[in-house]
Amino acid sequence: MPVLMSAQRFEELVADALDLIPSGLAAAANNVVFLVEARHPDEPDLLGLYEGIALTDRDSTYAGALPDTITIYRDALLDMCATEDEVVDEVAITVVHELAHHFGIDDERLHELGWA
């Protein structure tokens, strides 16, 4: 049975997960915004999504680009968890996973590091 949680509480968990990012790493993130949505419209089981140009791929043509977005999908995460503690853990993993894409780390490397 999925965990029941208010949207506000879930957003607090995302904020808490962001607070766990080391300050030096957080400071290096550039032109990226975090969003929380209920569910991805085409992939209902997707937990998170990074959309943008990774820091490692930016060049002089990047100037003036809209912010990258990292979207965390609340309902998909709540569906996969049985307890609030599991939600806390999965939100943190998803936030780190998607932020890693912002830094140019691909899924293969994230799997190797245990963040997938």
C-alpha cells in the first residue's frame, strides 16, 4: 500500500534532501531549479527527471539559457514505499541521482556508485 502524505510534507522531504548535499557541491550547481510534480504524464513510474544541459556539456553558447530543471515525482515515490522512512530515503536517493545528471554523471556511473 502506498504511503499517504500531503504535498507540503513531501516538498519538505525534498528540501531536507537538498540540505544533505554538501555545501561545496550545492554551490557548484548552476542555473538549476527543483520542482515537485505529482507524476510524469508519459512515464507514471518515473521517480525523477533531469532536463537541461549538464555542466560538463556547457560552452560559450549556453549564456542566457533557461534554467535546467530537476523534477521529483511525488506519487511515483509514494507508490513504491511502504513507510515514511522509506520515502525519506528514496527522495534523498532521487534528488542525488538527478543532481548528479546536472553534473554530467550518467546512469551507468550512478549504478556503479549505488545511486540508482
